[in-house]
Amino acid sequence: MLLTERMEAMLQLKQIYKVFNEGTPDEKIALNNVDLTLNKGDFVTIIGSNGAGKSTLMNIISGVLIPDEGSVHINGNNVTELPEYNRSRYIGRVFQDPMAGTSPSMTIEENLAIAYSRNKKRTFHRGVTKKRREFFRESLETLHLGLENRLNAKVGLLSGGERQALSLLMATFTEPEILLLDEHTAALDPSRAELITNLTKEIVERLNLTTLMVTHNMKQAIELGNRLIMMDKGQIILEVNEEEKKQLTVEKLLAEFQRIRGEQMASDRAVLS
Amino acid sequence: MFTAIFGSIESGIIYAIMALGVYLSFRILDFPDLTVDGSFVTGAATAATLIVAGVNPFFATIAALIVGFIAGAITGLLHTVGKINPLLSGILMMIALYSINLRIMGRSNVPLLNEETIMTKVRDFWSSLGIDSMLNNMLLAMGFEGTLPRTWGILIVMLIITILFKLFTDWLLQTEIGLAIRATGDNKRMIRSFSANTSWFIILGLGLSNAMVAFSGALIAQYGSFADIGMGIGMIIIGLASVIIGEAIFGTKTLARATLAVIGGAIIYRIVVSLALRVQFLETGDVKLITASIVILALILPQIIRNQKVKKQKEKKRQERLSAVDRKDGGHAAVKTDI
């Protein structure tokens, strides 16, 4: 019983296929039969070069895009056709652009109130109540940025790092079934990026969130999470499990990448010759 | 002079409800909604036709509010479901409403001169209170000379109604649904990622906005004792002028402040227009030109002021650099003469 609970699949992608500009010279197969399963509490990092299909994968999970073939399951429910605004009940998301995850002309507490309603029905009750304000304050304290004293400040006035930290909090504090992080530290300077990386680690561990993180930073991909996958040309070309990941270094990863690429090139050559 | 200003304050207060509607679509939803030109008349036409048919003026005005909501919601549907560009959705609805308004009225003008309207009811009620003579005596005691207003009732009752609409807007925009409407205008991508259907909030927001516009139209028709097919022309620009003037003068620090600013802007706009019309060579028909000029000025002036500031700063920096170079040169020359 305990075992089945632990191994419960939170996110399942089955045979996902997505092609852009089909039938034109620009046709591009973005995802080619991708299978991926995340169990509850899994923290998977995704690396891959530009155009590997990482962002398309994120967009298909979040419902921004609908796959041409295949299905998406969250906690056992088939959500393949569910529109983004319905699906985001289950999904917390942090974007690469620090401006994307918050509403600049609204205050910190109003932004938090919007995020707080993510998995509830929105009503004509006040968004920021006394009780909620207390909860928001406590949640903001976990960021250690002093934002708890600036509840009425407009978010547009915050720095990129502060906004991204707030986005991270907004995406997570309602404990979504799945957390999607799309290169969420890429647009920040190194010290801010480190702060957000540490916060991510702390929050995901504390709330035991099932997380999928795209990153360009191999070191970050190795340090964070319990599993790692590498994508290339719309396919998952490498899966590193929990045991293997503990031994992983950037050098090993690069070598592995070269090896797979080399094999592919060799087979391409074989086909062409 | 006093009568003219008093009149423009009265009508300004009624137009302020329309301006609040425009604020909701233009500023909050970031949706340039031209439906306003049509829905203002729809409100007036609905109320006037019902009143002439013998319906209680209060119900007639509420009916105008509901019809306005429907008109706005249809514009929202055109944009969200029909995927039509916001400006075009509004224009299409505006044109469609022109015919609908003619259908409602049956002709291009419905007079309300001998009908019982909200305004006549307010006047009757007010004169029974006897506050008018009190206020007028106060004015006289303060040394006021000129024509005294016929009644203060309309001014005060309309002000109360407008403030109720303001308070409603303030309250609405703080609710969970209101926060989602605001975020829809601010960052659609973000609010979708927090399980909000932006289409629904656009439809709701435009519905509420046009409900206010139509309500204002219904009151204006009763205030002026007629509904006319042409009374909505340029209404969107008047609303926009009120919003911009109000924001510039009263500021937008908080929501409550911003909505108050819109009301203030609407009143000031009316006063400016009535003063402008007192200039000899301007005629009543020039009102639209004056309005357009006010909006153009309000849009361009801030840019010019900003550019001037930047120029001044650059000039200052340049002078500083030049004087620094001068000092260096001076020092150099001094050294030379020393040699």
C-alpha cells in the first residue's frame, strides 16, 4: 500500500507528438513520441540545446499547446484537451521572464491573492482579507527578502530577482500537483540566480512538489532534483535516474552527450552512404 | 456664468458614471472599447422609450443598465470567441447599435418634456424638503450675486448616485473576480497560469463598463428631456478626456483615488467645455473639436514635458563635461605660460 502510494504517477506523458508548420517548407517536428512519467515528489531537470523541444514540452504540459498525438495525464486524469486556464488549477508555473509571472500594476498582496485563488473558485468576496494577509506575510518571510514589509508596494517597482522570487512563491504556496520551471533563473544576474536556485530547492523540498525544471545550466541541472533528462531534436536521448545522478558530473554529462551525438551522426552517415 | 458652471457640474456628475465605465474598459481591461458611442444612446433610448410607454422611470433606468451590460458583453464575445481585434469589435458593435437604437426609439428623437422622469421626481421630492431655500440663503448671506440655481436636488442626488457607482467599482476591483479582471488587463499570460479564463473576465468587464455607460445615457436623456440618435457621437472621446484629465490632476496612487479622479475629470471637462463655448467665435457645434483638442493636448503635452526634461538633463550634463574640459584646458594653458 505504502509502496503504491509512493510510486503514484503524478504526471504522465504518453507518446507525445507535435509538429509545427506542417506541410510547409518550415515543417519542424518539435516533439517526436516523447514518453515521460513523474512520480509524486520527483524533481526532474531537463537539459538540451536550443530547439531540442524543451519549451514545447513545457507548453504541452501546461496546456498552452495541444499535442497532435499522444496524451497528458495529471494525477491519473487525462487532461490532454483541457484548456490552459482549467489545467493551471493543478500546475504552478514560473517563466524565464521575471515580468511574465506577476502583474506589475498591482500590489504584492493583490498578486498573492490572485495566486491564492488558483485552485479555488473566484467569488465576489474580498481578495485580500485580514486572515489571508497574515498568511501572505508568513509566506513572504520564507523568501528572506523583506517583501513581507512591502505588501502594498506595486510589483512593477520590484527588481527582477525580487519579482522572480515572488513568482516562485506565487506558483508554489498553494501546493500545486505539478511545478513547471522554465529556465526561471536564466534572465537573472549570477548572485540573484543563485538566490532563486536556493529558494527553489528549499521550497520544492519543504512542500515535496512534483517538479519539472528546464535549464541551460548543466551544473544547476546536476545539483537540483533527483532525476535528469536530456533532450535533443524532439526526443529524450538520455535519462539519468536517482542513483546514477548522485555520481553525475558536468564532464560525465558532456561526454555522454558527445557519445550519443556521435552515435547518431554515425548512424546518420550510415543511412546516407 | 454661475448658472452655466452650475449646469456643467450637474451634467458632469452624470457623465462621470460613463467616464467610470470608460475607465473600466480603457484603463483596467486595457481594451479600447468603442461600443460606448452606441451603448450610451442605447441606454438613453431604452429609458426614454420605456418612460414614454408609461413605465416607472426608475425601472426604465435599470432596464437601460441591463441592456448596456448585454451590449458590452456582446463586444466581449466578438473579441474573445470571434477572435476579432478589440478596436474592430467595438466599432462593429457601435455600428450595429445605431440601427438597434433606431429600432428601440422608432424614430431618431424621443422627447421627454412632459413625462415623469427621475429628474422631475428628484425635483419634486427635493422641493418638499426645503433644503434649497436654506442653501440659497447661505449663498446670499456669503454675498453671492447672480442667478440662484433652481434646485440643488439634482446636483446632490446625482452626486450620491455617482459616488455609489464609484464605491461599487472600488469594491468590485478588490474582490477575487475584480483582481482577476485587473490582472487580465495587466498580464494575460500570468492570469491564465493562475486558472483564470481571461475571455470570461473580458466579457464581464466590458459588460459592466457598458452597463455604467448606458445608465449614464439614461440619466442624461432624462436630464436633458430627450433621447437622440446622435447623442453618443464622440462619447468615447469624452470619456477618455475625463479619465486623462482626472488622472493628470488628481493622480492615480490608489484605486479609490483613481476612480475619484475620473469623476473629477468628468466634471472639469464639462466646465472647460462650457467656458470654451463662452468664447465669442466658438459655436455649439465646435464642442467635438474642442474635445478632440483637449484629448490630443492631454496625450501630447506629457510627452513634450518629458522630452524637455530629458533635454535639459542632457544639456546640464554636457555643460558639466564642457566646464570640466575647460578647467583642464585652463590648467594646461597656465602651465604653458609658466614655461
